[in-house]
Amino acid sequence: MKKSSLTLSLLALLLSGAAQAQVVAPELAAKEASPEPSHWGLGLAAGYTASAYRDFDNKVQGLPLIMYENRYISFFGTTLDAKLPSAGPISFRLRAKYSGDGYEAKDSPYLNGMDERKSGLWVGGAAIWRNSIVNASVEALTATGDAEGKRVKLELSRNFKAGALTVTPRVAANWHDDKYVDYYYGVKATEVRAGRAQYVGKSTTNAEVGVRFGYAVTPRHNVFVDVSATALGSSIKDSPLVEKSSESSVRFGYLYNF
């Protein structure tokens, strides 16, 4: 995955953690359309993800955080939502998200001779259900442009508050169709090398667990830490481009709410 794409991926995840830290999240805790004026936030963050690709050069990435929301839209980093009318406790969104899943051959010695896999804009929708027991969301997206495939994410989480501290554990299942897996983890006949056999990807599901810790130093100043681990589905683990069965990440940062 090329460095610019990795940075954008981290940005999306970092902003999700930052928003949870202030009880405003793009997927699970975004507010319903309301007459309140627009609000926004700025901050800084850093993150590290241990990629499953072979010999990938993993580095800590630092980046700015940007947040904006009003009664009609919400924008967090690489995700733009258009808010639709809700049905009782369930709210709906039209969603556009840039996802940095691509890579270049120079990103790893093992990827030498591989064609570039490009990142792209994903579009679709999301539904969010909040209740006193658990927050649930489902997101269904389709790739546009150079990226390929479809994916569906189901996530369950819950906020636990103790004064200024908010702890949000979560579990998620991420389904990817065969086009997605084949594009990002497949090996074409023209890319075969010694030690890298041809591979055709099939649909699979990744399982994720994580927890966010958010602390409101003041009503406007928030800090957060987010840690997660993802168990890769069998079709991804079987790819010759992959050397690990899981990926892990840690993210931390600061957000100022205006």
C-alpha cells in the first residue's frame, strides 16, 4: 500500500476514534439532523498499522484531523455523509469514502513486478441504530474509478463513561467480494515470479476487535487512543502477497472542538 494511501486510510480511522472521543462518530454516534448550528474541529494525530503484506515498510504516520458537521451533512477526514430521514431510532446516510487500500511495487521488495493497485472512492449507504444496550451500524459500499469490488461492514459498539473518560469497545465483521480480494491480493499470470504463484482471490470476511479511549481534558480539548486487531479471512491469508494472518494498529491524537 503506497504511503499516501496508507496515510489516508489512517486518517479515516483516526477521525473515527477522535469523533468517538467527543461522542460524535461518523458511523455509530453521529447526531440526527437537528436545528443546531454547524460545528467543526481541528487536531493532530499519529498512527501505526502493521500491514499483512510481505516485507512491507510499516512506519508511524502523522497527520492533521479535520471535522465538520451540520444538520444535513457530516465530514470526517475521508468520509462524507449526506443525512437522510430516520425511521424511529434508525438513521440512514448516503456515504462517499476514500479508501487507501492500494499499493505500488516499490512499497515492498516482495511486490517487485506487481502492477499498481490503486486506491479509490467508495460510494453507498449506511444505517445506524443506537439504543441503551449497544450501538449498531451497517455500511455497504461499491468501488468507483480504478478500485474494484464491493464490501459490507457490520459493527457493534458501546460507550462506557466515567467522568471525562469514555471507553468504547467494538467488534466488527468486514465482508469483501471476490473482485476486491482478487484486485488487492490476487496475482495475475503476468505477475508470477519465483516464490510468487498466480492467485485468484475469492470473497471473504475479516473480523475486527478494538477499543477507543477518549478523554475530555476540557469541553473543547479531547485526546484519544484507539487500538485494534483484525483477523484476516482465509482468502486473504492464502494470498502469496500476505505473510501474516492478522493486522494490528494503534492510533492516538488530539482534537479541538470549535
